[in-house]
Amino acid sequence: MSTFKERYIIDFLLSRGWHIERQGNLFIYFKPDDNLNLPSDFRLEIPKFDQTTQKSYDNYISRLIEDLLIFLPFSKNDDDLRIIFSENKSIIKYRVFDNNNADGSISFVNYIDSLDIFKKMLSQSVSFVSTNKPIFADSKLESDLYLQNCRTLQTEKGSFITKIEVPNGELYTSISEINSFNVNNKLFDVIDFVQNQILNPYEINHVTENFISDYKDFINFELLNSIKDLYAKTNINNIEFELTNTKLDRTIHTEKVQGRIIYFNKFLRNLKNILLETQSIEVVGYVKKLMSNSPKNSNANEVVLETTISNSKEKIKVILKSDEYIEAIEAHKNEFPVLIKGKAKQGKTMIYLKDIENFKVLNH
């Protein structure tokens, strides 16, 4: 049985247009907002927890939930309400409503692919919030902790729906703090950006430095690329996203996306090129190839690094000075990671890093 919390129920009602009219000894009386179209004398009675036992309180709220499902337009279903009335959690759903999903089923391969990509979207939203970087944002420790606090929930009838319980409060690693509420909202902010700036316009927006500056709160290459993959790699055309918690409801409806994938890809290519050329990129990786015949007598010693950013491997070629190259040899021999920072350019098979600002062997 659920263990309902008074504060979550009050937050939920206040955020949906209800007002506390008065408080008695046993109950808090809520008055509906006019736009809820309920009778003017209608009042909702919520018992005060300290005036009853947990069992009695839970029984009362369980009956109340059944009533809420009847006359409150924002309510989803009793399972959702039981979760957010009990724990500081959010519920995220994505509903696929293509023609071949009308019976609530989906191909097994598409289901696995969509779930794996959505996991990446959640992880990359954590990285974006944690680092505020537009590209090469990576915070594995924080992302892993967030994902460990997620649970897949029982699905619903209708078109194919995936429902996930995600954290909504503060999470703490040994060295950092994660605001899960901000992570969840950031994901939906970026999906909304995709809907309005990439999927809806008749023409693709030209990606410029000014455009990136104007929309910097929504631009993270890895997250945007995963949102594109959710459609492109699964061939899904129509998805509805929902976010629900005690503070808000958000719904984003995307349709006929397959016709815009070519523009989405173009947007991402242009975005990556500009970000690499204008942003200082900092990565941690491992030396995979050393390509200098005379490191002591040259300041143009080529090294290839391999790094993993948000579960995707990238190869990076860099030219090092003699002393840096000698350090790279030691890092390669001992399998130490290296940190490198500089301006980058996308090549056909790898990224080229130039104007090196920092090179450091870690664990050394």
C-alpha cells in the first residue's frame, strides 16, 4: 500500500489552480479555480495527517484519488497519482501513436532501440545540466546515479506507451549534487526546442554563432542527436512526451517527424561544425596511436586519442610539442588517461584538435 504524504498532495493541488480557503482542526479545505468549471460551492477536503493514523490517511486519499480521476482534467490515472502523492518523483512517458501501433504493440527491435535511446536522452540531460556545455558534455558519475534511481512502470492501454518513474529531488555523489527536477525539465525544454525550431518550421534555421548564443539554454549536441535518433533509428513518426510531478504537467506532441529527419541531420552537422570551431573543447581520453619519428626535434608530433562521450566513441588527432609528446608516450605505455583542451575541427573520420590550451596526463 502507498504511504501518502500531505505535502505532496498540497503541492499538487496548489500547482493545478486550487486555493486553500481555510483550515479546520481536521481538514484543509481547497477551493477550485474558476477555469476548472466546477460548481462555485465545491470544496475539496484533505485530512491533516497529524490528526489521523497513516492507515486511515492512506485509505482516505485512496478514495479521494478515485474521485479526482472523475472530475479533474489534469489527472492521468490512479497509478500516477499514487506515486506522486507518495514520493518526490516525476513520471515521464513517451507514447508512440503511429498507425502500426494503434493496438498498443510495437516491434521488439524498435522497442529495445527506443528504450536504449531514451536512456541516453536522460543521461545526456544530466550531463547538460551538470556541465552546461554545448558539446562533449559528459558527467558519468552523475548520470549513472540518476539512472540508478529510475524505474520502468507498468504501461497503459492505448497506443504504445513507455512510462518511467524518475527522481525529482536532490541526488548526491561523493563530489557533486544533482537537481533532478532541473534535469527532467531540461529534457523537456530541449524537446520543446526541437519541436519549435527544427520540426515545425518550413525551412531549417540557419545555425550561426548568434543563433547558438540566443538558444544556448537548449543546445547540447549529444542530447539533440539522441532526440533525432529516437525517430531516425526506430523509424517512428509520431511521439507524445509527458512529464508529471507535484509541481507541473508538460505535454509535447510531435507528428510526421520522418519528413524532417533530413533537415534535422543538416542542423546537427552545421551545429557540430560551429561548436567545434568556436568553443574550447576539453576531453579526457586514452592515447591510441603515436606518429612521430623525431619527437625531441619536432613541435609537430601527431597523436591519436580515443574518448567516450555519452556512450559514443570519438577519435581525436592532436599535434603536441616535444615535451607533451614524451608525456603522451608514457601515458600510452602505462595506459594513463590524458586531458586535453583546444579548438577543434571535424574531419571525415575523426576530430582534429588545434590551438592546444592544456595537456595533462592524469593518474600520473
